[in-house]
Amino acid sequence: MNKIKWIFFDIGSTLVDESVAFRKRVEKTVANTNISYDDFYIKMVEISKHNQNGYHKALEYYGLTMAPWNSDDEFVYPDAEECLRKLSKKYKIGIIANQTFGSEERLEKIGLLKYINIVVASAEEGVAKPDLRIFEIALSKADCKADESVMVGDRLDNDIVPANKIGMKTVWIKQGLGGLSTPMTQEEQPNYIVENLSEIIGIF
């Protein structure tokens, strides 16, 4: 790890707890249907265990329409600021995330932007994970080689696999629905597995 200069983080279920936002989205999704909240949620969890996007696949399964996402229902994980504060003393910190427009403003609002050097988000870049191009954009903006960087994220499919492909080190944080997955292939195998952000400080 001596070569590492940059640590990139996902946002949802990595720095930000989305559990309340997900609950409210599922409530809106099943409103005025004959599908119960519990049935939809159980299906979502079951699909997530197979390394797939649980919400989107559950929508397909039940033939439902996607409900809007409310970013105001997201909350910073309690150890997020301490993690970024400590790491930012030694490394440059970046964001690579699939987000709606305004990621920098939201990170500012929740008190994390001051530790972050660059934000690369799908809405602004016009390309989303797992497309390798969003990782290439981030590395280019950081003026950093892949083997000098780390990707931290909760999704094997969106975070770990593409970062491994491009040559970054990877840390899988088992939070949110993405944390229910199981690495099945070499490409899905992260360099490190942690249960929370505090554990990352011990690695770096």
C-alpha cells in the first residue's frame, strides 16, 4: 500500500446511510398495488444476495414503476467524517458515484466535502458505474495511476469489479443491500472486506 496516493469512495451505502430513503421508496413503489411492503422488500433482499441491483430487479419481477428517490432521506454514517478526516491527512480523497445532479452540494450540506479533493458523479459526467470510463475520468482528473489508487464501495458489481478491472486496489464495505452479496468470481474479489468505515482507518 506504499504506492497509494488517492482513495476514492462511493457515496450511497458507503458514506451515506440509505436505509430510510430505501424504505420510503419501497413504500411509494407498492402504494395502491396488491403487493405488500414486506413481499417487495424480501424479494429485493433475495436478489441483492445474488450480486444484482435488488430494487431494479424487484421492479421487473413485479412489473412495477420506479418511485422517486429523496436525497433528504439519506443520513451520514456516524463514522464517515472521522474516517475521511483521518485519511485526508495522508491521502487525497475522491468520489466516484452514481448520483443525481448536485453531489458536491449534498456533500457540502452534510459536512463531508471539506475532506474531498474531487467529485466524479454520473449525472455530471454522463457515464455511470460499472462503465470503466467513469473510473478513467476520475483517475485523469486526479492525475493518478490506477495502481496508486483505492476504490471503496458497497457494490461488487458497480464498485469492486470495474475497479479491479482497471487496476485499482479495492475495499468492499458491507453496508446496505450491496453488503448482502457474496464474491463468486475472481473479478468480484476485493483486496479488503470491512464492515464499516472505521475499519478502513486500520488498513491505511
